[in-house]
Amino acid sequence: MLDRLGLEYIDLLLLHQQVGEYMGAWRDMEKAVEQGKVRGIGLSNFESERLEEVCTAAKIKPAALQVECHPYYQQADLKKRIAPYGTAIEAWYPIGHGDAGLINEPIFTELAKKYNKTNVQIILRWHIQEGNVIFPKSTNPQHIKDNFDIFDFELTTDEMEKIKAVDKNLRFFNATLEQQEAQFTNWAPAD
């Protein structure tokens, strides 16, 4: 993989699904860290009891846990579960898959006016203050620039509490563990 990428090491390698021989994969990732090929390792989509299984057995605790996380699905309970391991949430769908209902929540519109920002910038700033790692996807040059322009203001404690109140425990991606396992079982590597 390093040769294909033309790199000497990888900063962060994630185990993408909690299916197949995930414990063996985690041990192999730990070996890659020990060999200096990878700097940090983490998990993606581990929200079942398999999360604790990996974390308990791990010599190297996950640096990040990549999961769906946005103001409609804030992952408060999951954050409590990973806190003892020092693991950070890495949010995918950080703006709720672009859901207009989420983006146009009145609290975001109110705060966008107050801070002279966009509603999306308010959501991204919320993530930063929550301690979430974010990688908002965009191919629009202006959106990419705007996504970085969130470090010249800070939401107040009261504003953070108002955003906490919009949590609906609403996921936009709902694949069950059984569906993930079926996808893995039916997957075959390309020749």
C-alpha cells in the first residue's frame, strides 16, 4: 500500500467495518504502527459491543472512531463509551448529508446572522467545539474556502446548549450490522 501511494508512512489507518476477521485486522494494524508504517489507527462504524471488544483487547487504543455524527445525531452516549480510551469522534455526514431541514434549523440561521457566517459554518464550528474531527466534503471552491473559515469566532456555552437541543437521534444512514456483514460476505476483491 505504501509503495502504491508513494509514501513512507500513513498518518491514520481506519478499520472500516465491524465484520469479518476484524480482531485479526486490528492486530495487523497495531503491527504496522510498531513497524513505523502507520502513525495512528482507528475504527469506522464500530457502534455495537464489538467496539468494546476491540478497545479492551487493543495494545494501541483507537485514535479515532469514524461514525455518523451531526447536530441531529450527536452521539453523546457513544462519546461517553470511548472517553476512557482517549478516542475522538471523526464525523462522517458532519452536516447531515446536506439535509435541508438540519441546515436550516432556526438556531443555525440565528447564529449565522449573529456571526456573519453561513448555517453550515455554524454547524462545522459546533463540531470543532464538541471536539469532533470533521472532513466536510465539497468540490465547490467557495464551499471549501468557507469550510476553513470557522476559526475566527466561538459559540457561547448557551448557544452550544441550544444546538444540543436539536438532537433528534436521527440517522441518515441506517445499515444494520447484519446488512454490513452481508455486504462483506458478498464482496470479492478485484483481480
